[in-house]
Amino acid sequence: MNNPIIPKPNKDCHILAVDDTPNNLMLIKAMLAPEGYKITLAQSGRQALVEIVKFLPDLILLDIMMPDMDGFEVTRRIRNDPNLPFIPILLITAYDKPSVVTGLDAGADDFIKKPVSIDELLARVRSLLRLKHSVDERDAIARQREDFVSRLTHDLRTPLVAADRMLNLMQEGILGEPPPQMREVITTMIRSNQNLLVMVNTLLEVYRYEAGAKTLYFSAVNTRKLIQEVVEEVKPLSDLKNVPIVCHWPPDIPLISGDRLELHRVFTNLLGNAIKFTDSGQITVQASLAEDGEAIDIKFHDTGRGISPENQQIIFNRFRTGSDRAAGFGLGLHLCKIIVEAHQGNISLSSELGVGSTFTVHLPINQPKV
């Protein structure tokens, strides 16, 4: 982990002061310059917008009442510019509370009233610069996480895929027919490599979500057809264990708004887990309309081993696998939770040892307007 960002010394902090009265600007400069801040002056809102693009100040001191473009409009334009990083804005006003409220609603971070006292000005400047440094540190950490995702993709996934292909070619006899003992070793290596590849792919998806680098593509999803598709894909595994999968889907279940591929990932994981932990009985997938009529509930019920109350508390946590020897890496259910919550839904569990488990996925029919 890289060292945290160290706040800039005063001499490296660049402040833009904006006021249409030259005397006010000189007064602000006289107050701040002795503290070591670099000060740039602008006598209009339009000039301020030009200066901001030039050098990206660490803080803006902005007078509200200016001709041509007032401080409210300057603030709105700064906050609406997606190309600008976060820059704290300190409004300077001689007017009443409603004007302050308007400025804060426009996107300003603080205000100070005229006549300005030097102690109050310096205190508010220091406070907003601390805010700026905190936001910059947060953004830097987010960039580091995105970089980690990129490195994970290249440095781990790529060689694992190459190894998987080579091992399969060896198993097919590209280097000559392997003896039975060697074939058994290759089969074990393929299985282990594929398990590791699944873990890396899942971890990659988790970090994409957590780094804000994952984009969801919402469309109308027929959950009944999607479940049927997943059931067909996992059927060879359930047939191998002689555990049937039964679906109950009322005809009044509506389409939902969701990312079909991501929901496919969730349903595959839940059904795969149900098959893994069920040795007899059956697996049931049942849908119903939520009580408020604005969401659907999909229940995945198995007659498997069940989950202890202690493990139920941590089952959705990252890298928490519980005590069952068949448990995986502790990432699948964590990713399911992230995906469902990204759909503004939730996932829950009820279970009893020796009886079975039920995972319930609650998904809104329509995504809320943002």
C-alpha cells in the first residue's frame, strides 16, 4: 500500500480570489500571502472561469454579488463541469441567510460574511484545504484500486489462461500420448488451475465494482427465461448428483429492469452452490411478487447441509467461507451481494443445519430514476 497523501505546505497551495472590487482583492491577498499561500486574483466571474482552467486552484474565494456573472452562476458552472476535479468554494457575502442557502445549494462548500476578519478567514481556508486534501487522497486511492484491477487482469489472469490451454493440449496428446499416471496428474493440474482462474475472475469483478469501474447495462429482463437458461447450464452437475431442480414461476411475474449478464452470474452462483452442498432431495427455485408490487423475490431453496448461525453472519463477507470443507474462496456470495445491491435490491439467507438453506434475491421491477 502506498503512503497516504501528505497535505501540501502552504507555499504549494494555490488560491483563486474572485471579486469585482480591486480593494477587496488586495485585502484578501494581504491576509493570505503572509501565510505562504500563492494567490491569483480575478475581477469577474468570467475571468475566474478562465483562470480555473489554466491552473486548477486548490481553493476558490468567491464574492457573490458581481456584475455580468454572479457567484452563484460561477459556482454552478464549476460544479457542472465534468472535466474539473473537486475544488472547494468559499463564498464571501455581505447579504442575508437566503443568499447563503442559495450558494450552498449551487455547490459551494462554506461561506464567510463581510467584513472579513483575518482569523476567521484563515480558519475557513485551512478547513477547506483539509477537505481538498482528503478528497484528493480518496481519489488517489480509487485510482490505485483501478490500477490494481488492470494489473490483476494482466499479471494473473493472462498466464492462468495460457496455462489452462497448454495443459488441455497436453491432455489431448499434443506432445505425445501421456501415460495413465501422467494423465491423472494433468487432470488434477487442470482442475486446480481452473479453480484458481475462477477465483481470479471473481476477484477481478469484485474490484471492478468496488473501484467504480464496472458499468451495468440495464434492459428488460425476463427472469423466468433467464433462470431456465441457467438451469440448463448447470443441469449436468445436478444430474451427476441425482438432485433435480424444480422451478415454480407464476404467470404474473413481470419483466424487471436489470443487467442480464450480471444477473446470470448471480443465479449461476446460487444454483451452483445449492448443487454443491446438496447430496439428496431437490433444489427449488420459486418466484413471487413482493408485497408492495414493486419488486420480485426469487428464492433458491435446497435440502442440503444447511449453514450454522455463526456462518450465516459472515456468509456474504469477502474471503469468509465458513467451516464447510466444500466451501470455495469466499468471493462468490460476496460478488452476488454487490451485484444485487447495484440493482437496488438485496439478498438474504435463512438456513437450518441438516435441513437446508434458502437464499432470497429481492429485485425491484424498475430502476429508480437518478
